[in-house]
Amino acid sequence: MQVAKNRPVLVFFTTIDMVNEFYMSDQFKALKGNSITLTERNDADATKTRIIRAARAKNITIMTRAFGRGIDFVVGEKDVKDAGGIHVIQTFIS
């Protein structure tokens, strides 16, 4: 996975197990420094904080499909807006 300069990346998986498997994979190891996971197991405060962080420059958020609907990932940084906004990757067919 190549991360575009200044663009946050949201990666959606169908299950928590898939999120954890990808997060722990050798393929993702080099990108872990800028990444977080977001699943239904996070408490309300952690969820709120991680949603805000997800829209910030250079962050990668690996999450379950539950966060793909009804959540506003608000871009506030000019660098992110200038780079084209958030990059979204969906790993499943809706």
C-alpha cells in the first residue's frame, strides 16, 4: 500500500478479525507508525478521538464496515484538502 503525501487513508474491512489480521500482517508492518484501528470494540471516547484523527494528514485508519456509513470524517487541514481529501479503500463488495 502506498500512501499519498498528506492524504489520510481509510481502509474498510468486513470484520474485526480481518482488521486485526491486516494490521498485524507483514505487508502492513512498514506503515504501522502512522496507523490506528477503529472497530466496534472501541469505547465511545476512543471512537470519537480516532474518527477525528482519521481525517488528519498522513494517517492510515484500518476499520470495520460499520464506520463506513453515518460517520462524518471531517477534513480540517488545508494540506489534506489541497492533496485531494481522504483516500478511501473498501476491501469488499457492498
